[in-house]
Amino acid sequence: MGSEVKIARALVSVTDKTGVVDFARALVEDFGVEIISTGGTARAIEEAGVPVTPIEEFTGFPEMMDGRVKTLHPKVHGGLLARRDSPQHMAEAAEHGIKMIDLVVVNLYEFEKTVAKPDVTFADAIEHIDIGGPSMLRSAAKNNDSVTVVCDPADYDKILEEMHLHNGSTTLATRRRLAAKVYTTTAAYDTAISLWLNDYLGSQEASVDGGEAFEPPAELTLHLTKVQDLRYGENPHQPAAVYQFGDDFARMGSSANPLVGATQIQGKPLSYNNLLDADAAWNAVREFDEPACVILKHQNPCGSAVAPDVTSAYDRAFSCDPKSAFGGIIAVNREVPFELVEHFADQNKQFVEVLIAPSYTQAALDRLAKRTNLRVLATGGAEGHAKLEARSIDGGMLVQCVDTVDEDPTEFTCPTIRKPTDKEMTDLLFAWRVVKTVKSNAILVAKNEAGIGMGPGQPNRVDSALLACERAEEACERLGMTAEGLVAASDAFFPFRDNVDVLAEHGVTAIIQPGGSVRDDESIKACDDHGIAMIFTGTRHFRH
């Protein structure tokens, strides 16, 4: 076949009818193309006064079974798959009255939009699985030497422009580009169906078993759509962009209120580092059911607290480390009132890169508008967590279930002589929720349900403990509190008793950690020597 193929006959069958009537009219009036069409598409074209041949007239076979069978016919697929340069193919086509189809215009049933509805039934979802559409697209794309295939209305004008330039023909380069787009589209479509069905089956098993039957799937296709180009990545010499998961991975892996997809109400464009930090802060604050605030800087929560209301939670989080809070990210899990904005903007004069919350009162938005560069994000809610997270490595992806603190405190053990007081236990449970968001090796010192000292990312846990205690002592001095009755959380077990000794020297009276070290007995003895209560959770929360 030559590079250019003239279009004489087109099969048009679309769910998204954007621009299709004008496209069909141009094909007929400008190039004399015969239009074959199905169902609602045929009606729309005919009602616009454009000549159209119904599919049943073309095949000699009626649409049947509620439209499930209409294009699955040899006269359709023979007209798409026949090799025009094969005498045998063309002879067989002539023998059976099969006419060639040069252009296929098809987009698919809106399966993903259907299953995104909260009240969708299984039967309705199944009915929105397109069979004929993908079959026609794949047949046409396979025979791209001869057939032009269009699955996206955005390509209509480009096709017409090329046909005008080439006397009603398309070029091989265009046909192959469009064929590649088809296989990308059908792959994403099949993946969406596969993931939805497996997710549905998993939820059914979970309801029967009384638990969550969820694990990373055996196969996972990532469908990513670029949301925006970023000015640069972590550093100015690194080009970068942010992509959004397609409905397949989004439904299985993302939360109901993810960061990518949040509404940016105002402010400068988000940077690569803004997005990383905002995601960490948003995941951290959603660990709490009560009103909570996390102030995060460079992936670590420099301030964290809960309180009866979100403004008080912010005040307490800011007081943990005002110096580090400068230039940080603020995340809260409740609607932002005017008072919270007033406190950070006027009272504390805090420079903030990003503010992220479910929503904002109008008064809060009016005050935020005075800080035109401040990036303000609204997620619409704070419910749930993502299920999967993926990180790229050279040659592949690491995919894991997202780490959440969902251990049952009634299952914790206390191996020490002294048991925690009720107040200590409240602070320990708070610290346990926050420490998982601190870079490992992680130690968090807390008091009165606020994270007042953090030791992140040190090569050894003793240095992390020492750093956390020094920060906690500074906070206590600044806040007029005594550095006594502090609690500490460790994201992983203590390998030696020296961790306990350091914490004891700085006023820690209760510790929560996973346990599981071969030297647990040494740590238990150290706690007993210092009169410290220690809780073993049995679960580690590394964050690298």
C-alpha cells in the first residue's frame, strides 16, 4: 500500500457525540464519504440532515439483544481487517459481498464514569462494558496500513485538515499515530474494568469475611494523565511534571480525597517540593478523628497537635517549633475558619507555603486572599486513606499498601513493672500516630497531645532520641512547662538500652515502640531501672 489512503467509507459509532455531526457532515459534503452508523449516533446524524446508512442495512442483519450485537459481524470486521494489497483477501471479500471500510470513528461506553457513581449496581456496571467498540477499534488499528481510526473527538479537525491537504486521504504516519492511541485507550479501558471487578470481588469477600481482603494485585497497569508541567523538580536543573492516576489506579489505590485532584483556590503554582510536602502533611493529619493540625517542613512534622477545635489545634502545633514552622505546610482535617487564618497570618505572622484542608469558610477565604502567593488547597473531605502507593526505581516500580496506624490498643502489651497512667497512655497513642510520619530512624517526644520534639532521619536511633529530647526541652522552656512527664514514640524497636537511657535522662516517663528486638530484655530492664512505663505495639512504622 502507498502512504496515502483515500477515505471513501466511514463507520461512525460514538458515546461522546461532541462534534460528531459536524465531522460527519464535512466527510460527506467535502469528500463524498459514505457514512455507516449505529443507534443513537445514526439518529443524531440523520436528524442533522446528513445522509447515513444504518448498520443493519449495511450488514443485512438486525441489531439484537438490546444492542449487544450490532457490529460484531463479518461485513464489519472483514471490511476493516482485509489487507488491500492481498489478492486473496480482496477476492474473498468480493465473494462474500464485503465492502471496505476506510475510517472508523468510535469512542466507548462510559464505563469508568458509570462505576464512579456511588449508587451504581453490578448489573448496570456490566452493561456499560463496551464489546463492539473495542473490537472495531482494535481491528481498524491493526490494519492501519489501510484504515484510519479515530477514538478521540479532539482528532476530528486534524483528520479533516489532513484530508484537505491530501485530496481526501490520510498519511501512513497519521494512521499509525492514531492506531497507537487506540491501543493506549483500549488498554486503559480494559484495565479499568479489571480493577473495578477485582475491587468489587474483594469488597464482597471482605463483607463475608468481616475484614478487608486487599493486597497489591498480581498485575497493575498505571494510566497517568499529565495535570501540569512544573517549573522544575527538586532542583532547578530537573524538569518535572505532575500526573494524575487514571480511574483504574485512582479507584483502587487513591483515597476519596487525594491531593492530586484537590482544588487550588489561590496562590502560585505548586512546585514539586510543595506537592511532596503537602502530600505528607495531608496523609499525616488524616490519621486523627478529632480536630488536628500538622505543620510539616521537608517531609517531617515539626508541629502536630489535636484539640477541641481546629484553631486551637493549629495554635498548639505552631507552639511546638515556631522556628521550623516558618515556610512550612499547614494541614488540618476540618474546615478552616477565619480565626485560624487570623492566628497564623496576623498573630504569628507565619510564612506558609501551602495550606491544605477539606474546606474553608468564606470569611477565611476573604482573609487568605490578602496573601496572594499562598497556595490554598481544598480537598472536599478528609475521609479515609489511599490503599496503594507507588515509587519509581530504575527499571520498575515499588508498590505497597499504604501505612496507616490501625492497630488495636487493647492488643498492646506492657512488659515493664510500671504501667502508663491514663494521661501518659493518651499521649502515647497520639505520639504513635504522628511518629509514622517522621523520617526513620524516628523518635517523637510528646506532651499534652502535641509533638514537641522530633528526631528524624538519623543514621542511629540514639542520635534521633537525643535530638528529639533537646527539641522537647526547648519547647518546654519556651512554653513555660516542666520537661517532666514526657512520652516518646519510636517507629521501630530499640536495638540497645542506650536509647532508653537517653530518653530517661531528659524526663521521658513512658515509651511506645514496636518491640521485637533480640535485646528487648535490655530495654525492658533499662525502663525498670528508670521507673519508665513501656508499651509494645507489635507493629513497625518505618518511613524512608
